[in-house]
Amino acid sequence: MEDVINIIEKNKKWKIDTISNNGGYMLQHGSPTFVTPYNIDFGGAIGTQSIRANLGEYRNIFVTDVLVFFGFDENSRLVDLHVRKDIDAL
């Protein structure tokens, strides 16, 4: 986990949005999101810790934000990651 944090912090265009030590992330309707008390009953948590990082944005016609969710096990080893692109199309 520390290696991932260091790589993200060294890249000036990338930014860590959130670090969660209280649970991993999960796929809800095919899109990664953090595990919260409201969605924990859906099951399927990936990892026990997680990081959400913003890798930037790009434009075609609309603005697209690129987010990456990293899931880590209890020993802070990377177990999975998902990329999410959010398109702002009004």
C-alpha cells in the first residue's frame, strides 16, 4: 500500500482522494465505490483497505474524470484495482 501511495504522490498530475483503512471497496451496479454502513449488506467487498486516486481528466465533447480504486488485504498487499471513468454530460 505504501508503494502505491508513493507512486501516486510522485506523479504531479495524480491525486489521492481517499484512503480507507476501515474496509475495501466494492462494485455496485458495475461501478467501484467505497464500502459504507449503507451498502455493506450488498456484500462483495474487495480488500480490507482501499485507496481512491484521481488520475486526471480529459475532454472530447464532455469532461471525463478518471478514478482508480485500489484494494489491499490486511497485510497492505494489493489484491485488485478498478478504473472508473465519470463522464459529465449534463
